[in-house]
Amino acid sequence: ALEEHSYRVELLDLCFVRDTAAAIDRARSDAEPLAIGISFRNTDDTSYSSQVSFVPWLKEVVDLLRQRTAAPIVLGGAGFSVMFEAILEYCHLDLGIWGDGETAFPLRLDSTVLLLMILGLSGLGQGILLPAANNACIDPMPQQVGTISGMRACAGRL
């Protein structure tokens, strides 16, 4: 979906990686990314006997990325959508896409690029994305706004 909007996409699959930090370092290009999207599929291993949560690992990934870039980190995926507010708060993230991101993520980047052009800024390390109250900035699809009980739209929409 991002490539259809003329964005260059680099993909890193951390599913079976043993050393997450090394994998991130190997995947880094010279250019600062406009944004980093993380798709979080499962919150746990779905096993009653082990009950292993993947959320602490997600936070570790977010922390590693924050050490390496000032680009905004946008979280999405089925696991994120199940408990979006708790994950945003736990990982100290400001932006997430609830539901299908194929339309919402490119639109978010398009509006960010437009704002940067208007402001004359060259990158996103300037703190352009504004968090909503309680550090939760949920950016649902337009047709979903107001239809999901308890959803809060982002106060700092771009």
C-alpha cells in the first residue's frame, strides 16, 4: 500500500531473529526514515500452559528503534488493535493505527509530508506528530470514527 503512494519501503521481519539489535543495525539504511511502521500480530503465544506475552519484546524493539532514529514509530496490527491503549502506554508510543492499516498508514504519511512541505521542514525529527491525552493517539479509518465504543480520535491530527 505504501509503495502505491510512491514511498520507498524497507522490510525487516524479526519473527525468527535471535539478536534483535543486530538485525535492526544490519537493516538500517543511510537515509533517515520518514516513519517506522511496526505490525504487531499477536500479544501472546496463545498457549494456556506457557502464557508468554510478546508485549515486553515489542517494547524492547521500540526502545532499540528509538535509540537509533528520531523517526516516529507507528504501531498497528491485530495484536495492537486488541489492546491498543495499553500497548501505546506501555511502549510509550504516541501513534497507532487501529484496524486495517493499508489505507490509514499511507494517508497518515501523505498528510505528514504535506505538513512538512508547508512548514518547510526536511524531516520528522522535529516532533511534528502531536500526542493526544494520555499519550494515546489513535488514528482509525474515517468510516470507523464514532462507530467503535470508547475510541478516541487523535487530538493532533495532521
